[in-house]
Amino acid sequence: MFDSEVQRILDFVARGIGVRVVGAPGSGKTTVLRSVMSNLEKAGVSVHLISGLRTHRSIPYAAIKGLGLDLRPGRSGVLDIADVFSSQLAKAGKHLLLVDDLHLVDSESLAVLEAVRRRSDCPMVATAPDTWAFSRGQLAVLNNGREAHLQLDPLHYEQVHFLIAQVLGAPADADTTARILTKSAGNPRLIVRIAETASLSNLLVLKDKQWIMSAGTLWNEHLRGTLEALLAELSADEFTALHIMAILGTARVDVLHKVIQPDALEGLERRGFLSVLADHHNGSIAAISPPVIADYFRGSKNLRDRKLLRSKIAGVLEAPPHQVPEKRTTADSLSRVLSSLRLEKGDDDAITSRQIHEHNADRERIRFERWQDNKSAANASAFLRIYWGAPVDVERATRVCAETSNFDADPRDLLFVAITEAMLAVHTGRGPRAAVDILQKFAGDNPRLRTEVEEAMLFLNASHGRVPPNTGDAEGAFESPKTGMGSSVHGLLELYRFKPVAALEAVDGEGEDDAFPHLRPFVLSFGLFAAGRVEESLVLALDWRAEARRNLDLFGVITSSYVAAHGLLYRGHFEEAEYLMSSVFAMGRPGFVVDSLYDAMLRLAGLRHATTAIAPALSIAAQARTDVADVGPLPGIGKGAYELVAHNNSQPSTFDRKAIKLIRRQLKSGYVLEAMMTALLCTCLCPGRAVLDLLQKILRQSGLTVHDQLVAIASAVVEGDHKLLGILLNHYEPDVDTYQVGMLLRGALKRHVIDGDATAADAMAQASSIFAVRFPSANEQLSYNSFRTTPLTEREIEVAILAGHHTNVDIAEQLGISARTVENHISNALRKSGATSRNSLFMLVGNSLPPR
């Protein structure tokens, strides 16, 4: 879970630099420290551990005496103990000082540490809360010598998914993972305790090898001790403030100030128990963090029944306005939106998720009550629109569709209710045929809406079956190509057919009367991506996503995130893509219109695991639904491409055969964009002539020339024309496919090694290395996984990665093993992988590019 953090600390310590590790209580600080200690002790380093304890911080010398120093009788003053400790640190060999929970170390021990640090250059690694206000004595110990700072941030969705599986022995489904993340706010200790106690209380049950929730809550009495320990440092005013907030729920800051003292609110925010966010009305709202604290107050009868406290805050609640102005601007700066996304990573996904769900729950309740009072089409349309993003109450949605009155209704409201009923039929497993029957009946009852209904049926048939030939698509439906649902549907179909220019032309307009929410901006942003204008697509999608988050618009967040994820992955921005998709997964499985995009992102996230040298035992893609077709209208919606890459492919020829079969099925269904993306991915992962021919044919028929350089290089690679390849790479100009070219060269190297062509492998290793030096990137590259049948061990891969740029002696010193052991690991790796040199072994195995 904390491998990268531990490695960073080890790197700093190796250079004689101390590290301050900070994070919230339960964030894993002690776990990281113990791992560092274990690694260094194995390498022969003498580690001196001092632990601060809450019950001992008022006992003089309690922490320092825990070292077991050999003190002379009567020599137990600060400087006396410092002399003994300093002499230990001066002994031969490497030493490291570890201080866990520095803020709990007693004052006398701090004085000894300050004296020791002044006399010794031994680095120190210390842990402390990230919000702690350090005393002068604590700062005197910390600020001695060089020091790095390491922040342990809350875990994101994918990390939570793996941690739950590790704790419970099997993965949880998407909704359970999202609920645990939301309740814990990504805190590792709380994640573990919530999962363990929920399983103990039978709130989680194992079904089909996945943990699922058996009730609507995860709170149980076994969590009480964990929460009491978490809140132990609070003052009485701060504890009462949390109780008030638990009663109020997410509330505006100005409302809280009426019933809570400002000092108490500031104290909670400083300790990390209060998250203040900007709401969609340009104000500020506050919520308890982690949210399980609110469950603690609501789940305890003694705390829940404090009637005087409830009477004190009676009448304070005020309902915020629900009108959200529609306003969106598109910026043209990729660096700005990427910077904003990276800054957002420091925010609390759990709080944002809870805020959106609470907003949707309130709207659902209010609008359903309004529909019950007046079952008009307008009220039904307003209510059902929520389910296009939020989780669906099937029984309630079915009832609204069946009982809504058509009297004096706006045609657009009637149309929206009918389309939603059709979507609901697909969602509940009745299939596209039942959905079309519903729309045909509606068209018969409402002939004036026949054109719009035909457009909706065209959308359903194309999205769940096959795209019709491009013969005009019922040309009468597009009397005004700039407005109406017809233009959006037309644009989407052109996107399916991989005609991005035609798709962009179809949606060029405001589309204020669109019946499908967000379809126009989706076609516009994904059309830009399909046309090779990836940067423009990213800017538009990320700006759209930021606005949707501000407006608490789950539908907009998911659709924009799907587009942005493709752009980020295509450019190799894996860290940003993983965070973005993780923030979507944290919201749980969405409504019936965008659930396919949610599953598509699960498969996209799983692709990276499927292409690493050591495939993990558990992939996040396992949470995606499996009862779907192999092909789909957009990349990732069908499961075929993911399963092609993820399944064992020990021989490139087998991979080629499966890829060709899948791509032809995609083309037969009319999903040309999906076929192009599959062919491009397969060509870069494991370049072969047959797949490349299909890719060239698709690109030629689309009229798109943006990928010409990549295709030319791929042709030289599969033909084995190394002279032409060298010329093309020397004259290569950076374009949208720079990352893909690097992946292509790496994939060709692996294919040659597997095929046993040593000469071609060495030539490709050299070309790949030169290209990587010329176009350096901080991003690792996806690669064809060829180690499923004859796997290298983790140590062999670790040595192989270092072998490209280090001697055996350097590797031995860095890993704490002998040079002879390094030689054995390299020999074994060469034998197993088929590589013929250290450099080709590095290029074959390593996911890191050569240093700049």
C-alpha cells in the first residue's frame, strides 16, 4: 500500500537526509515507519526507534528510556543521557534515528534528542500529525540538519479496493467500496476497521466472491472504540460542535456560526475533522470528516437523545436555493486544467461524493413529493431527470412513468418521460426491443412527436445493437442541423462511425432544446478526441467536469470524466487519469444512462494493471459488469478489448488472431471508433501486420491524417526495415502520438524477444532507447505482458530495471545484496525472458525510461 512512500524515504536516508512524515491520525504513518525500519535493518543499518505514547508524555524521559540505554547510576540528566546516546550513534556502521509520534514525546526526551542531533549527523525520520502546531522544543528537534517532507494523503478508490480485498480476503463490489471510501474519507485505519467490523456484524456478506452490503448502513457498535480513540484529543466545545454538525448534516458556514463558537469550528478544521468546500451557490459549506464520525453521533442513543442540544439548534436550518444558472466557458489552456486537476487531488473525494449524494437525495425526495401532489408530465420529467445520473429506485421510477398524466402537458416533458421509460426497460433487463416497443406505442399516441421518437429509437438501436449504414439516418429528422435532439443523435452516430469531423459539424450550436442532457457537449468533446485534437478535448472535458462538480451534477461529472480519462491516458498522464477515475468510482454506481460509462472507466483503469510486468492478483476491472457484449458503441463499453489484453497471451500470434477477430466484429456492428482504438492499442502493444493493415484501412476510410507518422513508423517496425525506421525516427516531429510511438517500439522489442529474434530485438532496444532519450517522459508505458507463463520474480524484475544503467556492484549496494546474487538474478532473467543483453533486458522488463 505504501511502497512508493517507503522507497522515497529510503532514497532520502541513503543521501543522509532526514524525513518528516505527516498525515492524519490513522493515515499509515506508523506502518510506513515500521516498513522503513524493516528494510534498513535487512540492509545492516542500526535503527534506533523512539515512540511517543499519549499516556507517557507527562512522564520525564519516558520515550528516551525506551531505547534501553546503559546509563550509569546517578548520571541521568539530559546531557548525561545525550552523551550515552551520541556514543552509540558514533559506533561504526550506518545509523538511523526513528521517532514515531513526535508530538507525544515528553519534554525531557525532546531535550535529549536536541542535544544528540547537534552532536551527530545521523539522519532522523519522524512522524507527526499534519495539522499539529509544533512547540519550540519539537521544532528544535525537527529543524536540525537537512530534512525532506512527506505527506500521506487519503487513499483513493483503487487503493481502497485493494486494501479491502487484502483485509477481507476478497474484493468488494463497486457500491460497497465507494461507501467505505466515503465513510472513511480515505483514512487507511478507518477503512480497515469499517470493513472488519461490518463483516463481523454481517453488514457485509460474501456473494459470488465479492463482498456486498446486506443493509443500508455500515455503522455498528464495534466501531465505537475506534471513533472514541480518534476523538480523544477534542475539547468539550469541539466535541459538542461535532454533535451539532451531525444533527445538521452538511450545512452552510454562516448557519454553523449561529450555533457553534468560531474557536470550536477553527479547532475542528485545524485537526482535520471539518472540511470546508465551496458550494454551487458560490458560498461555503462545512461537513464532518471523516463522515463516519457523524454516524458515531447518530448511532449512539445517549448522544442521539440530547433534547436540549436539539432545541438549541431548532429553527436554524435554512434551505438553500435550488436554481442553478446554466453557464459554462471553455478555456484553451491545457496546463491550467491539468494543474487544477492535480490541485484537486488534495481535496477530499469522500466529502465531495457525500455532498453530491445528499444533494441528489434531497432533490429526489422533494421532486417525488411534488409529483405525488400533482402527477403532471413536468413534475415527472423533473423527477426522472435525477435518475439519469443518480442511482435508480426502479420501483419508484416505474410508478412515475406509469401514473403520469398527459393532460395539458408540454410535448418535451412527455417525450422525456417516454425516453426514460424506454431506458428503464433496458436497465431492468427487458432489452432494446422492449424499449423500442415503448417508444413506438408513444409515437402512435402522440403523432406530432413522431420525428423526435424516431430519433430516440435510432439512438437506442445504434447504442445497443448495430449502427445503421450512413444513408441519411432518416434525413427528415434533421430539418435544423444546429438545434434539437436530431442533431445530437446524428453527431453521436457519426462518432460511432469514426467520422469525427461530421460529428463536430452536427453539434455545432447551443442546442438549448436538447432532450438528452449533456449529449451535445459529450459529442463535442469526444469528437475532438477522435479527431486527434486531444489537447482541445482535454481542456473542454476538464472544464466541463469542474463545472459539473460545482453544480453537484453527477451525470455531467461521469460523462465529462469518461472523455477526459481517454485524453489523459492517450497522453500518458496515468497518475492524473487514475485520480480522475477514482473520484468517479468513489461516488458509487450511477444511474441507468451513464452506468455503461462507469463500467468503461473500470475497464480503462484495469488496462494498466493488465499491461504491467507483474500482473496483480486483483484488478479493479473485476467490478465492471460481465453480462455485457464484447463490442460496444464507444471504447470500453464492450468488454472485448479489455479481456483481449488482460487474458493470458503467451504468443503474439495468438494475440493477433484474437485481436483481428474482435476488430472485425466491432466493424461489423458499425462501431468503427471502437475498432480504430482497439487496433491502435493492439498495434502499439504487440505490433503485427494483420492488425496494422486493419488500422490503416480504418484511418484511410475516415480521411483522418493525424496518425500518419505513427502508422509509417509501425509499418517500418512490422516489416523489419530498421534503416527506414531509423530515418523515420530521426525526422520524427512530436505530435499527438509521441507517447504511442514509444509504446510501439517497446511492444516491438517484446515481440521480437518472444519470437526469439535476437538481432531484431537488439535493434529495437537501441531504437527504443534512443527515442526515449530524445523524447523523455515522466510517464511509464503500457506494454505487452509476456511474463504470464514464465514469470520473473519481483527481485529479478527489480534487478533487471536497474541493469540498464548500473553495474552489478551498484545494484548490490542499492538492494543490500551481494554482487554474485545480482549476477545470478540477471542470468535467470535473461534465460526466462529470452533477452540477449542487459540493455534489451532493461527495455523488455523495465517500465521506467532511461534517465534524462
